[in-house]
Amino acid sequence: MSERIARIQAMLRENDLDAVIVSNPPNRSFLSGFFVDDHGPDESSGVVLVDRSRARFLTSTVNAPWARAEVHPSVAVVDWGRPWPLKLGQLLRDEGLKTVGIEDNALTVADYNGILKGLAGAGELRLLGEHVDLLRACKDEEELATIETVIRITDRVFEEVTRNVTVGMTEQELAARLDQAMRDHGASGPAFGTIVASGPHAARPHHDPTDRPFEAGEPIIIDMGAGLRGYAADLTRTIWIGEPTEQLKSVYNVVFAANQAAIAGISSGMTGGEADALARSVIEAAGHGEAFTHSLGHGLGIKVHEAPSLRKGDENRLEPGHVVTIEPGIYLEGWGGVRIEDVVVIEQDGARVLTGAEKHPPFA
């Protein structure tokens, strides 16, 4: 954790800042080791204040005892007082912290104005954009170990639960079984809303499970991921009951080939756009280019969707330690769709697949 604080302190020096206020919950957790969500954008559970010599977790009186039990020893826990934006601004003013960075994507206008009021003209707030987010992009060994563990839980749950899928079971029934099994296998619960999309619903990349019953031979897309110690897994498989239709076989083969091409070709130094093209070119060659409606993948860690992005035209380069999803898909309105998703970690000479869940081989 102290190494992470050192990283943000280096960012302070590089950007000529006296301090930074970290208010985005994933970044706050990354720097403090305290995984707690906000009740809402207008009800923060705390902020991490990092200056050039120390880091403090500022939170309410009711959260402070819990925080002291969880926060890393390198980060001091401080009761921030009420109203906290005003009190924080006054603290910055009293300590002579004149140039302070803020996460403009994760601070309400009211809180911003409250901090400025407390500063009373004695300092300025600078917008940091994604600067702090990007510090989380390359995972350290501790993060990788947690991600690998939560992926193994997700793999096991998928394989166990989907063995018992039958005609007539509904999307909601299967989603509920998956969610409960994740908890039963040691996860804190699902890291995001589990997607079970069957038949024509599988033409939707995102979908909320309904009471629609499964029919034989149709595609059933399952997108799921367990959560553990603040980190997320992400897995998508397309399954079916009985004998798949010829259209399902054909579409599945294309998506499988695109998934394998991306895994084999992705490497450090490649741009997100180049990675996306590895899979997109396969799908376009098969005549389904317009049906691949989303990016190839995204970063995975504390957030289910984080940097880096594997999308068409993205020019940011992949680095060792980036954990990304590889999830090509084809979606045909009125029929359904197929998506296959694996998680990989970028290494110097390619990528290592972290996902182990079974996937049906391509059809002959």
C-alpha cells in the first residue's frame, strides 16, 4: 500500500501539486485498503487526502472505528467533521496546501463548492481527469493474486450450476442460482448484475434477466463475475440445451475464432485499437461486422470496467500488468447472439489467460 501512496506522491511532484483529494470509491479503496461504497454521490463514505509527506483517510465519526480496523497502517484515519467539504477546505487552508488536485469525475458540484468555500481564496483546485484512475491500470502481485482467486470461484460456479440447466427454467431462476453459488463458494457476492439472456434476448449485449423460459437449441448468454476483497471477475459463456441450431453453430464458430485470435495476438506495446482489430477482422471477414456492436474488452480490477480499453481507434498502449477482458460477440436482432469472454493479463511476450471455465469447442 505504501508503494501505491508513493506512486500518487510522484504524480503530485510531476504535476506541481501540493496535495490530491481522492474521492472516487475504487481509487479511495486502492490507496487505503478500505473497501467501502458510498451510499450515493451526495453521501460520501470518505476521501483520501495525500500530500507530499503523508496520506490520510478522512471520514465520519460513525465510519472511523471501522476504517481504523481496515485502513492500511501507512494511512492515518481522521474524523473530518461536518459539513465535511467546508472542513476539508479549511484543513487545506490551515496547512498551506495551496494547489490541490481533485477527481472531477467523482466530486459533486456541491462538494466542490464547499471545499472552495473552506479554502476562502487561499488555494486552488485543479481537475485531474483520469490521472488517479490510471495509477490502478497495472496490477501488482497482490492484486493479481486476488483477481486470480475470484476468477477461479467464478469458473467453478459457472461449471457447477450450468450442468443442471433445463428446458423451462427461466433466466431469473438461473441468475439466482449463479448469484447464490458465488456466495456459497466464498465470494462476497456477484460483482455486478448477472446477465442471463436467452433466445432473442441474447441479441442484447446487456440484459436484465426475465421470467422467459429456456427453449431447446437456442443461445443462452451468461455474463457473470464474483466479487472478493473489493476485486471483480468477469466471465461470459454462450450455452444451449440439447442440439444447437445450424445458425447457432455458425455464429458460435465465428465468435470462438475471434476470441482465440485476440488471445493469441494481443501483446504488450499494442494499442487498444490494434487489439480490438484482432477479433473484429475475423468477424468482419465472416460478414458480421455490423453485428459486433461493442469493443473487444476492457480493464478489470476493483471496477468491472476500468482502464485500459480495447476499443476501435483507441491509441493507448497495453503494458505488462494490465488485466483485460477478451469478449467478442455477434448480436442478431430477432434471433439472438453469442459472446465468449475470457480474462487475460498482459505480459512482456504476450498474454496469460486467467479464465479456466469450460467453453464448447468450435463445430466441425
